[in-house]
Amino acid sequence: MPLDFRGSNASDVFREFIEDTKGSENYVRIIIDYSIESAVIGGLLCKALREFEIGFELINDLLENPLDATRQFLINTKADKGGNALALMSSNINTVRKTSLGYVIESPVLEEKLLDVISEYIIVPREIKYMLASSILARHTPRILRGELSQNEEEFINKLEDENLIKKIKGPMIIGWGYLQPEEAVKYSVDLLIPRYFMRDTSGELSDDVVAKELGVSKEKIVGTNYMIKQDWCIKDLYYLAYTMMCVVDEEGIEGLVAAVLNPSTMVWHALKMYEYLGKLKTAIDEFLAGNWESKGKFKVMHVKNPPPLSMLTKVLQGMGKIGQDEVVVNETGGKVSVPLQVLTRKGREELRTRAVIEKGYAILSSADVLSKVST
């Protein structure tokens, strides 16, 4: 039936769209972009639709939409055809508006709108709440460049703290600081990553002052909030979870992270894979610092035989100040150039759409020469 959302707030709009979807036997399509946020929100929507016993399909926005679905959920991507669509868009404002193709909800924290409404219909496991929170934190990586959370984002995290799911720890913005021994934290932390200590055994006293001196910045620059998961789980730090999900998108594709939301127990396997990725990350960083790379426009082309997930490598090098915030690391080996899609802008992904083959979380090119014409 036609929906009239005039005068409604975002939660009312989303709730009525869900109700109308539940009362229909129509097929539903969910279309997401390559962000962690879209994958986690898309996964939670898939979980709800599965429990409603409604047929659905999830695709990424680089695939052609065949338009055989009568209802569409779009997450951080715009409908360019079809109709009866509800688009959920990250924005600095809260608004609901109607377009010729459906309705658009814009919100600074889509995770909160979704969780509040979906929780009225299904039980949302705490692991998915962790993933929703980490999808917010992923937008603030690397932390030394992105700053603290907004008030809206902080309010969402505070709700998890009120539910006794997480604990905030003030200190150096180093993953694990506050619940691991300092020498263990700096050994495995990718944000902040300190080359002298990363993946090395360390002895001696480590303090805020020592860490700041090692990074060549003031102590105030490195102090922030760390978020510890209080329950026993395979991952203890929300920022570490954010980087783990980042790696899942690269190595398994955006659909791989959606699958992890549908079955959070698989995060145990992904957490174990992170140890392998950290070893590869150290090798790649050493290669980069040795000057073994070349520039193609805004892209830094490396030639690493067994590279780590390139989105993580890009974020780490940005945080270290070795590449610009608008620069991206790619890897060329075996006649293939791998470009991580999730760290590109929408414009950059669209420019690669017709030039590359999409494999999991990467655009695969036959030559790096085309990169000078691609936006980041």
C-alpha cells in the first residue's frame, strides 16, 4: 500500500516501512555500499527479514540492480531507478524526505535508528551491538587524524555502557591499553601503531610520555578513549573489532561481513586470521619505510608477495603520517593490481566499475597506469 510519512520522525518512518514489509509477500532487495557501516546495518536487516520469513537478496552497489524486487532498502547508496525504496543515509542532519523513487532517512547515527526499531521485533545479540558500535568507530580511523566521536555517536556508545556491555578507558589511543600490559598493547596495536614496538617483544617502562615521544607528538595528541568489551568474547576492544571487520571486507568482500553479522560466531575465525594479517602488516610497513613503492596519482603502488589487507595498511600509514589522508595503498603482483574498495570515495569506486574486475573487497586492474585517472 502507499505509505504517507508526512510529519513523522525517522524511527516512525522506518517502523512503518518494516510493518508494511512484514504484511507483504513481496520480494525485498537490500543494496549496500562498501562501508563497514552499510554491511553491519545490512546484516541486521537481513537477520530481521529472515526471522520475518520474507524473501530477500543483498547486493553491493557496484552490481547491476535487476529491478525484480518490489521493495528496496538502500544503505548509503542512492536509488537511480525502480521505486518503493527506503534509503538510509549517513548525514550530519536528521531528516526524512520523499523522492520520486521512495523515501530517504538521513541521520548522523543510522545504527541507533535501526537498532531501536529492529529491537522491537527481534532479539539483537550483544555481539551485533558490538559490531554496530565498531562500525561507528571505524569512521574515526586512524584515530590520531579523525578526532573524538560526535555527541550523537557518543550517546549511542553510552547506551552500550549503560547496558554493561562495554567499559570506557581513558589513555593513549592504543588498542588494548588499559586492560593489557603496556608491552602487549603496543606489540599488537594497529591504531596507534608504533613501528619500534609493533610485533616485537618489548622491555622497559612504557608510559604516556614514552609513547608520545616515540611518535614525536605531544601527550595530549595521543590521549583519547578506548572501549573495552566487558563480556567474554574473541575480541576485547571495539577498535580492534573495527579493524577486524575492515579486514573481512577486504578479504571476504562486503558480503562476507554481512555473513558475519548473520552468524557472529564466525568472528572467532576472523579474529584468529588477524594474527596472520598483523605479521603481513609488519612486513609491508617495513617495505614501505624502505622506499619500496611508487606513486600513481594519489595511489602508492607496492609489490608485496603476500600483502596484508590493504585497507588496514592504508589506514596505518595514514596514521603514521607516511601518506596523505586522501592517498591509498595498492599492491601489484602477478600481473594484477589490487585496489581496496572500502577506502575509496563513491566517485572512485564508480570510476573503477568499468575498468576493473571486482574480486571480494578489491578492484583488480591489469595495469597500475590507469590509477592516475581514478579519484580517491
